[in-house]
Amino acid sequence: MVDSEGKFEYTCLCGKQIKSTNTFRRHVAGCSSYMERAIATGYFIKCKLCDYTAQVLAQHINQKHPQITPEEYCEEHSCSLKSDYYEQNSLQKILKGREVVRERGEVSRRRKKFDGGAVVCMICSEPFEHLIQHLRQAHGTNQVDYLSKFPVAQLLSESFKTMASNRSGKNGNWIARANEAGIDLTEYKTKMGAAVSAAILSNPEERRRRSSLMGKMWEDPEKKEIFLRNQKTTGTRVSTRPEILAARSARLKAWRDNNPDAFYVKCTKVMHEKWSSIPERKLRDFCQEINANLKWNQQLNSKEYFRINKRGRKQIDLMDKDLKIIIELDGPQHFRPIHGEDTFEKVVEKDLELERYCVGNGFTLIRVSYSEYLYKPSIKNFNEECLNKIKNILTNNKPGIHKIGKEYGEQNV
């Protein structure tokens, strides 16, 4: 209670008034009236071995009565070491403390979620890493209805997307881990292939649905980047497997043997058109300035002359069919066995076949040795003498075989 001057004052059960809290505590410790009432109401508990009173007797038993343990004291006297008031009050403190801890933890979790880029539910304003489960459990709705009501809302946080992607990359590659461990997955792959075929590949409606879904996913820049990265990784990994390489080589060889014309148009010709060395480009540009009708990577067909090639074909570097001019740049493989004696013999024989064809059909054949090209940084072109010889031959266009380069020996013009 408070007196007229605003100061606390206490009245003990014995009738004495005391103004100081500490004085009151010292007084009641020796007041029999207060102690009897405190024990009767369960505020204090009295030791059965002495007259000591307190709310908890465990420490008192250990210190003042070491001959007996607190557990033996309770069993012998069938009593508790705590007063009723202490047990009730301590329980309330514990529950209140737990509530405070929960509240603080919830605040901390919310703050961390917000700091980590959590998405906020537009219905209850609570932050989450992902909303799908929350929408179903807390609001009884699904993501489709939620997005139709809140079109700009997000369902997944960036941190959750990153975590899911990393986890998928680590745990999703279990087939590779099984192969490394030597586990036979033949039965699994057979069953999975049959299930996929029955559920998807054989179901037109399902195939259309999946195609539409994949099309929409490809429109998302983030998903597109992931798809491209996965395609590149999978393609690289699969393409290097020996059995895959062998199967592809066999299929390519069968297609080439059965469809030689299509193979040439789609593969050989495209390869020659897209690739050329620096000397070849320099020679082409120089010659086309003199004769614009000279075309790069042309083909001659004659089973009579070109017998090494099964189809009777010969690939030509530069050719003007109307004026019957052929220009060839001969690399080092034309003069020495760089790739082995057998290959060198075939190259020499092919060169002779072309020369016989040109002589027999009235062509002008100009052969230029690779050594005529100077790789010096200040030049990087064919030497002037070589270019002048080529220009003179093209201008006069005299049928026959003209070889330019020291490698041709006495045949060098």
C-alpha cells in the first residue's frame, strides 16, 4: 500500500507497519504469525528436520542435512521440496518465457525471410520462401486461383529457386552416381522407357499438353538459360560416351553409303564452303579480281578419270567451267608422306588423275605450291613473282598444266 507522501508501507500479519521493503523482508523472516500463515497458504514450505522455511528446500537439505539426499527426504517424509506457490509461479514463468522466446524467434525468422528476399502472401501479408503449400493449408486455395486474383504476385523467392536448382543438380544426377558405382540399371531403364512410351509418346493429347507447357517455359528468360545450360551439359556428356559415338558413326556411314549425293550436298559441300585457310582465301581473292567467274570449292564428275573416288568425283579449289580454268593450292601433303605412305600415294594418284582429266578435256590447270605463300608479318601473301605468273596464265588462258613452286622441280614454270 502507499501512504499520503507516496511512499510504500507494509503491514505484517502481526500488526506491525514497515516502510522499507528490505526491512519488511527481514521482519517476516522471524515473524511467527507471518510464517504460520505463509506455510498454511502454501507460499512457504517448512523443513521436516528443522524449523527452516523457504519456497524451495533442495539447497537447504544439501547444505544443512548432508546425511540425507533431497530424493531420500521426499521419499521418507512423503512431501515435496517446493511450495505450491513456487511450483505454480515457476510454471507460469516458464510458459511466459517460452512465449517470449517464440515471439522473438518469429520476429527474427520474419526479418531473415524479408532480408533473404522472401515472397509475401497477398492474402495474409506473411513472408514465405514458397507459397504453394501455405496457400493450400492456410487459405484453402491453389496457385492458379491465387495468381488469377493477384497476377503480379510471386510464388517462389529467389533464394528458394537457387536452393532448389542446386539441390536438383546434386541429387538429380543419381543415375550417373549409380553408373559410377557399377550398378546395373538395365531393368530400370527398360521399365522407365516403357512407362514413358505408354503415358506420353503414345498419347497425342499428353504430347500436345507437354509441348505447350514447354513452349511457355522457354519464354521465361531464366528457365531458358537453365534449359540451354542443361542441354549443353547433357549433350557434351552423352556425345562422349563410346557406345554413342560408335552408334552415330555407324548410322552416318550407312547414310553416306546409301545416299552419297545427299551426303555430299548436306555435309561435304557445306564443310568446304564454310572453311578455308588464309592462303586459300588470299589466292581466291587475287584470282577472282582477274576472273570473277572463278568459283570456290567446285566439283568435277568423271568415272573415266577419277577412279580412286568411288563416285568418280574430284573436289576443286577454284574453277571456271566456261573458260575451263582450274586452280589448285597444293599443301605439303602433296609432296611428302605427312599422313603415311598409303595416304601419300593416294594423294599423288589423285593429282595425276586431275592432270590427265585437264589434258584430255582442254583445261588450263594452275598448281600453286604452299611454299609460295609468305607468312612473314610484314607480307602475309604470295610472293610477287608467283602472283605475276598466275596473272599472266589467266590472262592468256593457254590450256595445259602450269606448276608454280620449287617443290615441282623441273616442272616449275
